[in-house]
Amino acid sequence: MRRVIELADRIARSEATVLITGESGTGKERLARRIHESSKRRSGPFLALNCGALPENLLESELFGHKRGAFTGAASDHRGLFEAASGGTLFLDEIGETAPAMQVKLLRALQEQTVRPVGATRDVAVDARIVAATHRDLSAMVEAGTFRADLFYRLRVVPLEIPPLRDRPEDVLPLARQFIARVCAQNQCGPCSLRPRTLDLLVAYQWPGNVRELENAIERAVLLAEGQPAIEPADLPPEVRAERPKRSTKHGAALEIATLEDLERRHILATLEHFRGSRKETAEALGIGENTLWRRLTRYGVIKRREGP
């Protein structure tokens, strides 16, 4: 994820078209906003549109605008998003949902830097940087003939792929802390931390809904905590706090037994949470070296092996 962000910051200074790919909920629009805010166009507008949310005729009007009387209900001229975003950035989410006819018009707009509003006879010059995104495999769609190859390559000048949250567990706790701080500020409640068992569950869960699911889970947890100083496992959604398999005693009774390694892991992660992710302070409090802490966190999947202590 660090490499993705570094590349995004680097290409933000250019005018290149960017294609962001990744599963739903990974934060594609957040990355697009970061690119805009790091670019020379930061003082201009950032406009976003989900291309899959509108039928083709309305999508064309929304993107390119229309003239009064162009169709039933067009009571006045309407400026499209391409024109409205001039001087700024236009984010086209779910670009893979566009119909073939719309793909042709989008390609022309990108190549010519002009659009023709519905019902108009003249083109209008536009100056918007395009950042597109999709959760679909556009390469496969090109091979299947459902997405134009020329538009694909025109959009994919700089490709950025956001990995799913399950592949970057080291991001879970920093994101959770960020969401906790924001929700607490919005609801004017005091600072809230995570219980060791809560922290353990957050890291262990696979997050099929990615960052969006984590954000919603944290918002729910903070609200259910009702101003308590720490979020308990019971405050998490049922699927996150699902019980792990229990071991049976010799008498057949179900009993959940934590291994020494589990206890050590929870204690280390809870201490790391207490010190807001500071490895130096965590290592000092635990009485171990930073290299030892780094090896433990690497084993737990909290940091990647390529990252040094």
C-alpha cells in the first residue's frame, strides 16, 4: 500500500490519466482525492460520478451536458461534469459499467479534450484531468469484447491497484485508530481505545468489505460503547466477533483455551495500541529490543517483512 501511495503522489504532479483498480470498498475514491489534492489542480473542483448508477441516456447528459429542449424534461441548458470539472479533476468510478456507445464518446472526449452536449451542434472545450476506477478486470473485458481496447489503454496511462485489506493486515489497526478518532470527534465523545481481545479480533478478521466495512464496524462499535473508555468485543458486528473453534476437555466440555503464544500476541498488540503504534515505546514497556518486537509483529502479520525495524 505504501508503494501505491508513493506512486500516486509522484504522478499527481503530472496531467496523466490514472486508472485505479481494486475490490469494492478498498478506498479508490480516497486515493483519487489524494491525487487531486497533491496536484497542480488542487484549487480546482473535484467532481465524482458513479458510471454504473445511471442509465446510458442520463449518464451522457450528466457527463457532457444538454441543451434546453434536447429531450422531454430538459427545461434549461445543463452543464456537464466534464465542463464543470475544468481546471480540476473528474473521477469516473465504476468505468467498467459503461455501455459500448458511451465508451466511444468517452474516448473522443479524452482524446479531443472537447465534449458535445446532448442536443448541441457545437463542441465545447474542456480541461479536466480524468481519474477512473473500477472493481472489474478490464483486461478480461477487452478480451471478451465488452470494453474497448483503445479506451482501456487511454485510461490506463498510469495504473494503480489497491490491494484488498485482507492482504495488508498491518493497515487494520492504524485505520481503526483513525476511524475511532473521527467518530469520537463527530459525536463529541471522549477518546476510546481497543481492548486486547477486540484488537485481536480486528486483526484476525478477513474484511471482505475492505476499508468500508472496517469503517462501518468501527463507527458501530464506538456508538455502542456509549462513551466507555474502551471498545469491547461485544461492540463489534457479529461476523467480526464470531467465536473461534473451541477445544474440548477430557470430560467433553467445550472450553476456549488460549495458548501462551496467543497470550503473548494479545499482550504485545495491546501494548502497541496503548502507545498509538510507537514501536520504540512499546519495546521499552515490554522490556525487549526493537528488533525482537519487529520480528514478533512481522510474524503476526501487523507489518510486512520488507519493512525494517
